[in-house]
Amino acid sequence: MSDRLRYTKSYSRVENKKTFMSTISAPSFLKPYLNDSFNLKQHLQGFVQIDAETLEMKLANAQTQLTQLGKEDFDWEQATTFYRDRVGELYLFELGAWHLGSSDYIEDTLRLIADHAQGVVLDFGGGIGTHTIAAALCPQVEQVIYCDINPVSRDFVRYRSEQLGLDKKIIIAQEIPPNKSFDTIVSFDVLEHLPNPSQQVLQFHQILQPEGKIILNWCFFKGFKQEHPFHIDDPEVVNAFFKTIQSNFLEVFHPYFITARCYRKWV
């Protein structure tokens, strides 16, 4: 196949995706994300107390700085300590840059949440809170438990929920509350950061209601240039993960061209 033909077919697929997705309008309650990512830049400035120019600089440099920190300090035996104590506010800017620079992808993950989230929702490893906010805006959702071990992230999402008037619907937690079950569990860009993602999936299965759904994505890849040194890519761990999820959950089809998957509990 010639390079030109290969390019033409690839371009055609991209254009078809754009045409297809443009026919799917976002729910009205997600419109604030389409406008400004739920005021993300404004929230970052207000929370960290920096001006717009400094914010842009931090967003531009965050990925490189986090990669360097990971190469210098990350150790799987101390992974919890790394994410809890070392990444600090740097993670806010790295995640912020990723969400702002990948708005089409993030938008489709929010559509997926709008389609399937209901009742009591757990956002496990919720980061900067984009998916927590989207879930809280869903009329069919009663409560969202945002869970993250990074204290800076927790404080930031608490700040965001207050700014958006969602603090009554969003509960901030360091760990999954004991003896609590959930109708929906979402976890984006988290499983690859865990030494044993299979164990986490089994916990999700245990705390999910019989008719509940989970919405997940993962990237078991350190990057072509090792830019993600804290992603697990051990073949045995990855194989065990896929066996675990396939034996405990049934995939629910969705029409979005994204890596995120929706599953219902297999009981």
C-alpha cells in the first residue's frame, strides 16, 4: 500500500469519526465542560494562587517534570508514598495539561458517564475531579464519592466542588469507605499505576451492586520514550488483569471511539 493511500484511508477514518460524533450532542449538563473544562484553569489559578502566565508555564512543563521525578524517585515498593507525598501539586498541572490538551477524548469519557452513571458513584483515583464533577451533574446520580490518596488533589477537588456548588453531592475521601456499595464505579488513568490492578478490579466487583456498572480505562505502557516510568507493563501482571476482568465482568457496548470501557457485573 502506498504512503499516500495509507494516509488517505487513515484521514478518512478520522473524518468519519468526526462526522459520526458531531451528530451526538452532549447532554445539557455537560455544556460547562465543553466551554472551559468546568472552569479548570480558573480553579487552578485560584487554588494555587498564581497568575495566568505562571499557570501556562506550569502546564507546559508539568509532563517533563513529572517524568523526571518518576525516573528519579519512583519505586513500585513505595508507589503509595510517591503518589501521596512526592507528586504534590505537580500532578494537578500534569493532569490539567492532559485534560485540556485532550478535550475531545475527555468529552467522550464524560458522555460515557452520562449514559451509564446512576445512584451512588465511586470515582477511584479521581485526580483533578473532572469525572467526579461530570457524575455529580448527572440528574440520575445521587452522590459521588471522590477517592484519591494525594492530599493536594483532594483539597483541589474539594475547592472545585465548592466553586461549582456541588459540595453537597460530592464527598471527598482518602480511601474507599468501608462497608459501602456502589451503583457505578469510574476509574480513569489509574489501573496502570497500581502494582496489582487485578486485585483492584476484584475489589470493584465486591463493592459493586449486582446491577452496577464500572467504567474504566488503562494504559499498560511506559511510553515510546519511557515518558511514563510509573506505568506497570509487566506481561504477567497485564495478562492476569485481563483474565480477571473477563471472568468477572461483561462488557457493555458504547459508540465512542475511546479506550475507556464500560462493564456490568457478572454474577
